[in-house]
Amino acid sequence: MYGVIISALDTFLLLFLMNYGIRKMEVFIISLVATIGLAFLHR
């Protein structure tokens, strides 16, 4: 269940950042870092 929530939040973060014209590689890296950060916060 937690994985689904983290994935959904990560997807919304990706879509939110792409609306501001950030390049795709930057969005990808930010979303990966956000996923790792959420995993550590959950612990």
C-alpha cells in the first residue's frame, strides 16, 4: 500500500514539475531523489 502511495505522489510531482518547463532529465532525477527521501521518511 505504501508503495502505491509513494508512486502516485512521485507521478504527481513529475507532472507538476514538467508543467514549469523543467527539462525531462532534471524531472527524472528530482523524482528519483523524492522517492528515496519518502522511503527514508517512512522508516
